[in-house]
Amino acid sequence: MAEMTNGIQRLSPVSFEGVPADVEDRNGWKVILKYNNEGDGPYLVDLSHKPRWDAQDGRLDALQPGGMTIPPSPGQCGFKDGLLVNRMNRTQAAVWQLKRTSSIMPAEPAYTDVTESTVFLSLFGRHTFGIAEKLSALDFSGTENKIPFLLQGPFSHVPCQVVTLEKHKGDTGGGILLTCSRGYARSMVHAILNAGREFDVRPAGEQTFLDWFNAVKNSLH
């Protein structure tokens, strides 16, 4: 997907075969809000247009992205006003913007914009974890962890960051966010769609993601 805005072209590394039903031009991106025939889930959504920043600093605990304190331990996540902050290690955290409107990158030199160097996907709805568990040995349900929580490791043999936003509910629900290097985008999408074929996984647009996210965000801490 590509679009020109003031001479700036931004291209998602993801291309689905579905037919768009509603499209919006936004900040140089062509954002698909809905696809025809999305079905009733599970859904795979391309969120690569959403701003994402990497924060690295020896004094990481002093940073406050969006006025939020970065969680103290690796794997912990914080959520406030549409920003998700994921603690990766002693000196590094990831900041992901999930709401529809864009935020401005924090001014401190500790932040690097990684939006266009990575792919950002969401998999949610019924059988989400049945699909994910075909592709990784990571514990997405994490019964001991409060949502949201971050996992770091291989997903379809690719180093990824994965955040669980909604825990396993049998076959009726669940949801994750996933990001990895942009170069793996096509292979990652192919792997997820192939693993989810038996569950009728389908591409969906940003509005479908936001409808689900707005329903689960009050449970995030």
C-alpha cells in the first residue's frame, strides 16, 4: 500500500489479497479500514502505519513516554491513552501507538522511530492461540502474567516482540500484537494465514482492530 503526501511516500511491507471496502489516506499511508467479506474472525490486521519507537538509554527509568513510567521489569507493559510501553531489558523499551490518531515522537535523543523498518500485525478473535501455537512455543496465555505482557522470541522462526492484549478464552477469543523486522513481513503473513487456514482466518482492516481493541482496553493496566 502506498500513498504520496507532500512528496513523502510510505509503503507498508504487507499486501493482502482481500478487496478493500473502505480506505483512508493518512500521513502518507493508505490505511485500509475495512475489507469486503471479513467474516467473524479470527482476523489478521496490518498495523504497520501506526507509530512505533524504540527507547534505549542507560537511565531508562527516567524516561516517561506519553507521561507514563516505563515498567521496571522485562516483559512488563504499561498502557495509557492509546500508548503501549513494553519493557524489553535493562536499557531498552518499545513504545507502540494503538489509537487511531497519531502521536508525536518524544523529543529525547533516546528514541528512534522504527515504524518503517518493522512490520506490525495483530491477530485476534476466536482460535487466535490455536494459530499462534502452531508457529511458536511461546506461552501466549501466560496465566501468571497480567495483561498486557511482552514475550520476546521466535515466532515462525523469526525474532519477534509479541504482546498479549487479551488472554485465552477457549476457542472464543484472545489477541496478540506482533512486530519484527520489515524484511520478514511477507513470510510472516504467509505463515500466519497458512496456519490459520483451518480456522478461516481472514485479513481485516484497522477499524475492525479498533472495534476489538476498544472493547478490551479497559482490562489493560
